[in-house]
Amino acid sequence: MAIAAPQQSLYDIAVEQFEQAADLIGLEDELRQILRTCKRELIVNFPVEMDDGSVKVFTGYRVHHNLAAGPAKGGIRYHPNVTLDEVKALAMWMTWKCAIMGLPFGGGKGGVRVDPKLLSPGELQNLTRRYTTEISILLGPHQDIPAPDVNTNPQIMAWIMDTYSMHRHGGVGVPAVVTGKPTLLGGSAGRLEATGRGVVFAIEEAAKTYNIDLTEARVVIQGFGNAGSTAARLLYELGSRVVGVSDSRGGIYNPRGLNIPAVIAYKHQTGSVVGFPEAEIITNEQLLELPCDILIPA
Amino acid sequence: MAIAAPQQSLYDIAVEQFEQAADLIGLEDELRQILRTCKRELIVNFPVEMDDGSVKVFTGYRVHHNLAAGPAKGGIRYHPNVTLDEVKALAMWMTWKCAIMGLPFGGGKGGVRVDPKLLSPGELQNLTRRYTTEISILLGPHQDIPAPDVNTNPQIMAWIMDTYSMHRHGGVGVPAVVTGKPTLLGGSAGRLEATGRGVVFAIEEAAKTYNIDLTEARVVIQGFGNAGSTAARLLYELGSRVVGVSDSRGGIYNPRGLNIPAVIAYKHQTGSVVGFPEAEIITNEQLLELPCDILIPA
Amino acid sequence: MAIAAPQQSLYDIAVEQFEQAADLIGLEDELRQILRTCKRELIVNFPVEMDDGSVKVFTGYRVHHNLAAGPAKGGIRYHPNVTLDEVKALAMWMTWKCAIMGLPFGGGKGGVRVDPKLLSPGELQNLTRRYTTEISILLGPHQDIPAPDVNTNPQIMAWIMDTYSMHRHGGVGVPAVVTGKPTLLGGSAGRLEATGRGVVFAIEEAAKTYNIDLTEARVVIQGFGNAGSTAARLLYELGSRVVGVSDSRGGIYNPRGLNIPAVIAYKHQTGSVVGFPEAEIITNEQLLELPCDILIPA
Amino acid sequence: MAIAAPQQSLYDIAVEQFEQAADLIGLEDELRQILRTCKRELIVNFPVEMDDGSVKVFTGYRVHHNLAAGPAKGGIRYHPNVTLDEVKALAMWMTWKCAIMGLPFGGGKGGVRVDPKLLSPGELQNLTRRYTTEISILLGPHQDIPAPDVNTNPQIMAWIMDTYSMHRHGGVGVPAVVTGKPTLLGGSAGRLEATGRGVVFAIEEAAKTYNIDLTEARVVIQGFGNAGSTAARLLYELGSRVVGVSDSRGGIYNPRGLNIPAVIAYKHQTGSVVGFPEAEIITNEQLLELPCDILIPA
Amino acid sequence: MAIAAPQQSLYDIAVEQFEQAADLIGLEDELRQILRTCKRELIVNFPVEMDDGSVKVFTGYRVHHNLAAGPAKGGIRYHPNVTLDEVKALAMWMTWKCAIMGLPFGGGKGGVRVDPKLLSPGELQNLTRRYTTEISILLGPHQDIPAPDVNTNPQIMAWIMDTYSMHRHGGVGVPAVVTGKPTLLGGSAGRLEATGRGVVFAIEEAAKTYNIDLTEARVVIQGFGNAGSTAARLLYELGSRVVGVSDSRGGIYNPRGLNIPAVIAYKHQTGSVVGFPEAEIITNEQLLELPCDILIPA
Amino acid sequence: MAIAAPQQSLYDIAVEQFEQAADLIGLEDELRQILRTCKRELIVNFPVEMDDGSVKVFTGYRVHHNLAAGPAKGGIRYHPNVTLDEVKALAMWMTWKCAIMGLPFGGGKGGVRVDPKLLSPGELQNLTRRYTTEISILLGPHQDIPAPDVNTNPQIMAWIMDTYSMHRHGGVGVPAVVTGKPTLLGGSAGRLEATGRGVVFAIEEAAKTYNIDLTEARVVIQGFGNAGSTAARLLYELGSRVVGVSDSRGGIYNPRGLNIPAVIAYKHQTGSVVGFPEAEIITNEQLLELPCDILIPA
């Protein structure tokens, strides 16, 4: 997700969205007051030992917007421009996301102001462990369960799990304190392709509503990263004709349908879909104007 | 303490003070980085039921500046202008105050943005209990021990103690989680007059340095509230001649020494020292220019 | 359940039943001694703040008869005539009920001496929360799990869950401490109609034994509350002919079978089954003498 | 203390006393309601393995009257006639006793219906450990701290401490859970003679009020057990003339004052004070009519 | 398992096996160092009260080889020749066994140096409870979960569970702390026949590989204890022809296939398979040379 | 303390000493059995990250001999020749030492097989923290309280305290888990000179018995390290004449008494007492034959 610096902060936007929705459903004033704010906002400033032996102090956040439905659920992001307002907005959105799906979780989010690309693996581990130590008063399987987000991954979740387990459970591992951890440590299978698969679930439901026969539908997909390529593969397996796909270097087009497993393998080798033999090269703009039944902006 | 709105925030001032002190002692850069920031800053937004059945949302803070020397120690204030920056500054100053006295405590502070004079006793209790609930993840005899501060008092400390005990100890009372509670609940005897007594301890030490004989010294005291009247009484008991005292309505003067117990009784009855029979009425300005050996701005 | 005041207390009756059963199975004396008594009987007297600001003291009970098979399971009832002996009897019966079904629970029961119809909702909540506080030393997912009983309902279970969670788990919700809570808080789906459904399960088993074809059977049901109307609907869905039903105002009869969904809707509108168009009005006595294959005293 | 079976139960008497005192101080009705009842009354029925391998079920009690001032303090008695009403009365009296002395404890009491003289040491240990197990949900250094009472002693307190420590603290000893334990386990020194010493403290205060010179006073003591002989020895050491003492076999009299250490040694050898060489033998009735300044019914 | 006293200790053998395997997979030196040793080895010396009132001191062990994959899993054995080295070897093997099957458990093992046949049931219980008490610092559903092993059984597991629950959970039962407990206490169904059933699962897989039709296969089974007789019964139910079985007294043979349920009943009555009517008696040596498709050394 | 490798292990010696003492006091056999062994012996093998990034596995021990009198007390030593038998012997001796002094502690001891002089400060910290992690299941203010011993010091105790606090108390410092920590962290004042002061206490008692007037006594001290120089200074302050002292380089002698503060300053500057101006140089053998009233082998 691009993190621009808007005139309005992300949190202002989130509150504005909430007020509009609250108007629509006629939400009473008291609940508005409660839901307009975040229950808890924790700011931590913590030292990290760098590889050269020096110490730098970093700033991190962990916010709980609302816990009425269950423990807080929400990712932790590492980005040099993370602000408290951004984290508050994302925590609020997590409440809505969980509520819409009927999941027994409240909304939370966290972040550290750091450019992780400037850190060595050891420094990244040090930073993660100390940040986790500082916010561990909020965490727990029944309180707050982080997940990966921008610039964080299963390895970082493993460090969070280990640090929490060490501090709060005498070293006994507590897998339930974090999701998105490596499957070896109890992470969920299928997490990597969950986003793309979710897109296809949504398309299947929409196809029923609009009477689209997916075995005949023509599909165009903008973006061929994790989400886009997974959606392409799953639709291909359902019999759909994926006629166009693109990545940051450009797009490809084959009106009879692309051989998606072959495109995935090609991109794996060459780094792009562009140049795939059995297709015509097109621009990203052209891709968005291809004739199709389903267009996926992945 | 007056809480003006400076151009510079209180926190900016506190950091500037710290940097000057750090320059003087040649503090190394890494410790400066750590001590310049607050370890933890918790912001809570919480609903309170009002007497008319409505719900209002209030904002509170609890900050830990540094815990290296022991659990956080620092008051909780209720004031409509409390800000996070103010609380951070006060928490930092608590670290310095404890360290200078060699007390095994770190620096903390808390506050709620509220004008307590606009609340009924029931609302004040509701607000205190819910605020305590929200910050109770930080509190504990070995973690963080609040105390009274601006607009908070022993009764409020009792509610804090009870709420913490109810939430964190299954209802068993934990007196050690808060200081400044009623003596009936284990509060320290002598707390009320501690400030005035401390003033006299300081005077006794200074008198040794400056070779002042306290049994002959003439004392003038500006202010006759809790601190001033206690200091007056203790110096009177030491044999000093308290020749002038004042309160917001004006001052009184008797060059042979005032009968302080009688002055205290007089103020208790009439609301002011002014009019005390065995003394001459003077202005507050005159008081500050009376001939004396010791002047106490209480 | 009607709670008459028998010459013999309910507990005397329960012990007498137990002794008869123990004779039949030749139970050894030592186990008789243990099972004849209740392991723990807790009486609590607790103050409740009323809407007018006054305080009343109420008496409550929570009894564990036996925990050998697992944590105590048993309801909490609110009734002005509840006695310790009644609660002990009901706790003992819960042990037998769980044991007969092979459920891994022991027998418990609780009650408060109060007529809940005389309390406002706020007073009912105050009473429930304080009673829960007082008995919370017994409760817990692995110790004792209450449930609704006479005059208690999902809302009351929610207050119990919240109070327990607040006192014993630092405010983190513990859904497993109580059953019969609202489904939104994790309550079991289907609980409302469980009694009626259980009746039908029993009828289905009996029908096999007695070679009754339920699709042809004529059914009469005395009582059309939660249990009776659910049983009527489920048998209707199985194809049985429900020829007569009654409530406190009287009965109705249609030898060709009543349209049960229509009867339910009629009662929902009018408050009684009597007057339902496609049926003949009968007395409750006549209902019990109707020709039928299955008679349900609900 | 003799435990007769009064028409009125001990608890009725205790409540009546309370109402009289409440009238005298004009106690408000709500506090009366609360203080008239016991907060918690726990009845336990528990099996004990006897030396012949059989199992007997015993009934025990532990009552908390009021905990506002601190954890419950109160003894545990073993007696075949102990009733819940008696234990409730004694718990209420403990509240008053602690409050009058300003001790930070609430009132509690416990008991088991058993004649301990009919038990072997092993059976007594089994009974104590199982009773402790059953009431351990109430006990704890911050909750409820038992002590010896009728027919219980330091050895029994040691078993209670060990059982509690085993069940609630993983086997790590918790000396603070019980008083009256052996000094080797952290029991208080001086506990044995505390009653007699307290008598002498009271006499010393009374002597000041009545202008009695204890170094010349004539003292008569009825009873020469633990309390009486300790009081006799301490007064003897203060210089008082103890002219008469008695035990269940009769009394002795020496108008010049008895040599108390010698009397104690004589009773230790012979089992009675009667026959002590340097004194005249008198009846218990005569003892009560001896001329004296101080009469102690021990 | 026979526990001979090898020249090499079992642990030496286990390490040698490990080194060979590590060579084969080219395991890096640091992991070798870690995996070559046991993480924790606990030796306990503890007193046990014997039936005659005397006290004997026994030595027990509990070893954790590696916990990276989850809590320790491994049996507890009672044998007069158990040594620390043997327990360490068995703990290491448990790590490999769990890892090969992908189970989320680490490797552990325990033992007591005792010949349980020389103990009465009461002494066995005393020994088990005290041993459990001593090692309970290691146990727990998330730390270490024992199971039956040589000379230990479900009854002993029940004592372990109860002792742990009493010491570590205030008497609330913790079934998850041990496996192999009685099914009444939550033990797994099917545990008794699990070994024999596992043998048949392996045979079914092998049969697929070797194209053996189990409904026609001739089977010979050496040993007719728990594992052998279960395997025999399950293969019989699959339609295999079990032509020969044996026990310590000799073997029986019927080329048309034995009626296994009848053989089991016969052995139950007579203590041996030898003499079963519908079969020929053979020696154990002859059994191993019978013509067959599958030979099971049980 | 020199750690030679005796034919007999230290533990054999300790048991032999115990048996002799047990014979002398006629200790009953059952207590002998219990006291002859160590209650718990924990061996841990743990990886440590070295400065070059490699990992080495070390072996450590922690032994509890007996806890009847209270939590285990005993040091932790780092030495390449530490063995389990040595640690067991030292733990047993700690039981006797505490018991003789009537201290409420049991006997414990620990050690790691490592030559700490070969480790960098970072490696020493890594080793200490990981060793503490592994034995932390035994530690705690009420369970086991380590102290410095051979090659361990206040800094190492601080790491132990921090690691324990991090693992077992969520990062909240637990000073009571270790003694000999820096005074800044709550260590006892006077610990450094406690050994020398203890020597002088013993001399003062002995002087009373033997009627030696310490203000006139001539003292010779072999060894001038921490213990010897402290004893010298304290005796000097008592007025004794310290006529000879020595260190590893030789001794000095002044029959009129050495100026001990000056000798301490001289050794501080030069590294030895030899060469001190106001004294004659002697050999260590000569020192032991000097005429004196008190000879201290420090």
C-alpha cells in the first residue's frame, strides 16, 4: 500500500468515512463517540543495538481501536513514514473488516518508524524483539494477535512469537499469539495464496449474481504478483479464459486464453510476463481496455 | 501548579533542560538518545456514564519515562488542558527527582483531560474507575505506583486501588499499588504535612551552612495554606520567631513573633490570617520586604 | 418448575431417591457417604445498590455436589423461595444427569433469594454482578460453569461472564465460564429450542421400539410454550399429524391435523392458541383425553 | 470455651449484641444490614481415610464475616458440636475484636464437626489436610489467615500451611497463610504466653487508673493453666504479692505471697498446686473471697 | 524392551547413530553439537513411605532432549536398572520419532530405579506421587507430557495427573498433562490396541507396494500378547488367513486359517494358544519356517 | 578455593563427613537416607553464541540438596573442572552452613564447565543469560537464590537477575532472586568486606574465651587479599598490633605494629606488601613462625 502524506491524515479520512456510514445507519450519538476514537494507543521509544555496537532509539506504535467482538487483530508494519494517525486509521478499519465478516476479533494495528531495508538481518531481529518486548503488555492469544503487514513477514512473526513466549510464558512457545508465522511453527497453510483465492471466491459469488458462466468467461488481470498470479491460476483451473495479464514492465494478450502455469513459470525465470512466447505484448493502458467479462485490478 | 500554554511545550522545555544537564556532565550520546524520550506513552479514550444516563468519552494518559531504577512513580492529574506533552515532561522530571534522592523508582505520570469541578461525585468515581481499568495494564506494586496530583486526592487513590485490586487481584486489596490513599486503607501517616516539613528540613540544613541560629531567627512566610502553615508551626515549635505571614487576602506582622497555633486557629475560623488580633495588617508586597533572616515563598 | 414447599425438603427427597438407587445397585457404603452429601455449599450475603440509592442485602447460594467427572455444571435461579436445601438437591440431580449422559461434568447449582420481577433492569444487573463477584472463587472454565435456570436468561449470563472476566482475567473475556450466553458472545446456537428438540429425539427413539410410524402418528401436546411449540413444529416437519394443542387458556383440536406454523403465528399475534380458525375449541381436560398415538405433557 | 446448646443460637446472641451496639452509636440502616450478616459461609463435606482403611465423611465450615479492614483472621476449631451458627457468631466477633484494636484484619472463623480425641495422629493429619484442601479457595496471606482455636494447635497449623503451600504455590512454603504455627516454621515467639501477658498489660493500665501500686498489691488468681500461671509469674516478677491461686483440684493461700516459680515447678511435678508446702489449702470458693487488691478469673 | 547392560551405554549408541545420520545428511557442526546432548537432565532423590511405616529413598530421572518442535513427549519407566544414560538415549530417540512423523512434540523420557513388583499398590502410589511432585517443575500441557512405558500403566498416569493437578492447578484436573490415562479421565480410546493396529496399517501400505492381496494372504504371527493378538484380529477381519500364531509356550498351525476370535477366547481361558482344538501344535522354531506371505514378529 | 581432582570425589568426602557427624549425634536411619542425597540435580547443556558468530555448547549444573529450612541458597561458579559431584558436595555443605547459623535457607549450588578467562565480556554475558534461562525453572525468591562464587561477580549476578526477571516476571525486575548483585540494583552494602569482618567477629569471641586483650594483642596475617586486608584494617582500628602480613610475593614484619592503612595504600600502588618502607622483609615461611597472639591464615 502506498503511504502518501495526505493533507488529511489517514485517521481523519477514516473518521470521516465512519461518520458517513454512521449517518446512513442512524447510529446513536454515544456509540459514535466511542467508535470514533481508539480505545488504546501505545507509543514506545526503544533502543536497538546495531551491528557496529552503537545504539539507536526507534519509535513504535500499537493501537487497539475496539475489542468488543474479541481480541485485537491487525498487522505490524515497518516503514520510515509510519505515524500514530496512520496506525489509528488502520486499526479502525480492522474493526470494520472483522465485523463485516462476523469474525470474533476487534481491530488493532502496529508499526515501527524504520526503513527495514537499511537494517542487517541481525539488526532487524534486535529491533523486532525489543519492539515486541515493549508492546508485550498488550499482546496475548486472548488480547491482541499481530500479523504480517507492510515489510514484515513470517520470519518477523516467528521472532515476535518467541519474544512474547520468552517474556510472558517462561520460554514455553505460545503459537496463538501471532498469525502469519512459518507453518513449521504452526502457521496457517494457504496463507500465501489467501488473497488471490479470496478474489476468486468473490468472483464466483458475483458470477452467480450476474449469470456469468466462469467456464466461458474472458478474464483480464492487472498485476501478476502474489495476489494476481494466484487468482489467474485458480481461474485457469476453473476453466476461465485469462486473455491478458500485466506486471510493472507491461502486459501480454492472447485472445484464445493464456497458458497460466506456463506464464507463471516464465515470470519465475525472467522476472516478468512480458516476452511470454504465446502472446502479444501490450501496454498497461491497453490491458485495461481489453475486451473481457471480468477485470481484476490485483 | 499553573498550567499555562507555553509557545514551547513543557516537553520541549524538559528536553532542553536535559540536554543542558547532559552537556555539563558530558553524557554519552547513546544514553542521551534513550533518556531524551519516554519509554512508554499510553493514550486511552474511554466512555463514562454520567448521572443523566448519557455517556461521554474522555481522553487519558499514562507515561513511563524510564524504569531503570525501579517501578514508575508519579501522580495522576485531572485538568481540562492536560496534554500528552505535559505528561511526558512531568514523567521525565519524576525520573530526575527520584534519581537525585536515590529513591528506587523510575519516572511516570498520568492525567485525564477533564474539569473535575463539572462532575458529580458519582461521575468522578465512574471516570476514575474506568480510567484505572484502561491503564491497569501498566500499574502494579512492581511496575507503576500512582499518587495524587493536581485535582486528585486520597479518595480518588482509594478508587484506583479498589479498581486495580478488583481487575488484577480477584478483589483482594493491593494497597501497594498507589500512594496517597486514605490512612485507613494503609496510606502513609504524615503525608499531608510532608511538604511543609520538607521545607523545614531544608531550612535546618541551610541554617547549619549559614550559621543561623533557628531559635533566634526571624521568619517570614508568604502563603499560609497546607505547606506554609505547616512550616510556620514547625518553626514555631523549634523556637523561631515567625514575624510575618500572608495569604491571598493580605498579610500580618508582629515583630515580636506571631503565636502561630493561634493564627492557624484564627484562619480556620475566619478563612484568612488577616484580622488576627495580635498583629498589624500589611500588604503582600510589604510582607516580602519585612526584615527577616529566613523568607519562605510557600 | 413449580417450587412448592414440601413437608420433606427437596434435598431430603433427593437423598431418599439416591438411597433407593444405591440399594438397587448395591453401592458400597463409603461411596454412599460421599455421594449423599454435597462437596461444597457456599452461602453469600451481599449488598446491592437500588435505583433509589438505597442498599439492600440479598442471600445467594452456589453448591457443588460432586466434581469427580469434571467441572461443575448447573444453572443459577432467581426466586424468592430459593433455599440452600433446594439448591443442594438440584446440584445432586445435575451430577446424576451428567453421569447418565456420559458428559464430563460434575453437578452444581446456584440461586439467589429474590423476586426478579420486583427489580429494574439496572438493579437486576447490579444484583447479578455482585452475586457473581461473591461466588467467583468457585467459577471458571475448569471449575464451575453456570447456565440459565428459573428466571435467568442469556442477558444475565452475559453479565456473569463479564463480571468473572473482569475479576479473574483482567478484563479479557472468558466465554467458556458460562453457557446459555447470547450467541453474539459465543453462546451455542440452537439452545432455545434444545428442550423441544430433545423431546422429539426421545419420541423418535421410542417410536422405533414401539413400531410407531411417525409420518402417520396422531400427536397431542399439552402446553405450547418454548418446549411444546418447538416439539409441535418439529413433529409437523416430520409429517406427524398434531391433532391437539393447549396452553393456559385452553386447547384446540383438529382431527385432520393442525397447521402448526399457522398456530404458532396465531399464538404470537393473539397470545393464545385458543381461537385458531381451523380448529375446534376444547378444554384442557378434554385435550388429555383425545384419541392419539403420542401424548406430550410439555 | 464451653459450647453449650443455648435456646438462642450463638449467632442470634451475636446479632442481638450487634443491634444493641448499633442502637447506641446510631448506626445507619444500610450498614446494619451488611454487618448483621456474614459475607461468605462455606460448608464442606469431605472424606477422610481412617487407620483401618475405611472412609468417613466429615463436615467443616469456614466463614468470613467482613473483610473491609483486611484479610480474614480467625481460628479453626475441632469439636463434635460445632455448628454453622456458632462459627458465624465467632466470625462476627472477630471483626469486632480486630476493629477495636485497629488491626488491619477482617473477621473469620472455621471449624470441623469432629471429636479429635477419637482420632489417631495420622487420622488427625488426614482430616486436617483434606479440610484445608476443601477451604483453600478462601485462604491466602491476603485473603484469610487461620489460627489455632479449640482443640487445634501449632502442629495442625503446620499441616494447614503445608497443604495450602502444596496446593496453591507448587510446594513452595507460604508461612504467611497461618499464624500459631511452630516457631521453627516461622511462628511468632511469645504466642504461648500471650494471653497471660495480655492480662498483665490490662492490669498495669487499670492500676494506673485506680492508683494501685503493683509492687505492693495483693493478687488472687483463679485458674493456674497457661493464662493463669503466666499472669502469676509476670506479676511476681513485677513485685506483686500473689497470695492465692487455684486449679480444678482446689486452691492454696499464703498471705505473705507465694513463691510463684516454685508453685509452677510444684504443679509441673504433681499436676496440681494443691499441696504446695509453703501455703495453706483452701477451697475454690474460699479463694474467691480472699482479701486482695486484684482478682484474676483466668 | 529388554534392558541389558551393554558395554557401550545406550546413550553412546544413540549418539553414534545420530553421528552416522548426521554424516549422511551433512548436518552442520553447530546443530550436531546441540542435538548430540540433552537440553535438560533432572535427577531426583526422594523419600517414599512404605507400608510398614519406614521410609526409603529412591532415585528418578526426567530428561528433555530437545523441545524445538513442541513440548516434550515420552514415557516414564519403572525398572531397577534404569540409568541416566538410558533415559537420555530414549529421550533422544523420542525426538527423532516425533520428527519423522511430523508431530509437534520434542523428545523426553523419565524413569525411576525401582522394581515395582516389590511394591504394594499403596507404595506404588506413594512412589508415583512423590516422583511426580519432584519432577512437576518440568511437566505441563505446554512443557512436558509423560506417557506409560515399561512397568507403568493407566493407573499410574492417573496418579501423575492428579498429583500435577493438585500441585500446579489448585486441585483442578489437568487431563492434558499426561497421555495413556484411563479413558474415564479423558484418555484416548484405542490406545491399548494402537500398537497392533499400527502394525496392520504398515502391512496395508506394504501390501500395496508388493501387490499382495490381503484377502488372500497367509499370515504367521510370532507372539500373541497385546500387539500380536490385535494384529491377528484386525487381519482376520480384513479377510487374511492367519495360519500360525505362537506365544511363550509354543505355536499352533492351521493351513486353512485359524479362527482368531476363538483363539483369543481360548488363550484368555487357558493362558496360552497351545492346545487350541482346531490346530496343530508346533514349536516356536517351526512357526518361523511356516510357508506364508506375511510374517509378523510381534 | 583450589579445585584439585581427588581420588575420592568431593561428594564422597561430603557424605563421609556427614556419616561421621550422623554417628556422633545418633541420627536415625531414615533422615540419614534423605540427607545423604541431593533432592534435585539439574544438568543443562546449552548453546552460546560466540563473538565470531559460531555456537558452542556448554554444560551447567544447579543442585538443591535440601529445602526443609527454606529456599535454596548457594553460589554459582564458573570453572573448567566443575563436576556434578563437586556441585552436589558444595550444595550439601550449604545446608549445614545455613542450619548451623539458624538461617531460614536450604542448601544449593551451581556451576558451569567453562574457563571464563577465555571468554570476551559479550560471550560471558551470553553464557550467563542462557545458563540462567535453562535453570530458571528452579530459581525464585521463594525457591532458590544464587550468589557469586568462584569466578562469578556482581555483574554476573545482575545478568542473572535481569534474565530471570525477563523470563519469569514479564521484564519487571526481581531483585530478591539473587544476592551479591551490585548495590545499585539492591545488593547488600558491606558484602565485599563481609568475609574479613566475619574473621574479626570470630576473633573477638575467641578473645573473650581465652582472655586475650585485643588492644594489646600481636597479630600475624597470612594473605593480604580481600579477606586478609579487611581483617587487618578492622583489627588495627580495634587497637591490635598487626606485626606481620604477607601476600604471594612474601611478607613484611614490624614488631611495633604495621601502619595498616599505609600498607593497604602501598599494596594498592605497587601490587604487593613487600617493600613497604617501615617494615622488614621476610619469607612466607618466616611469617608463620613470628611470635604473636593471633595468627590468621586468610
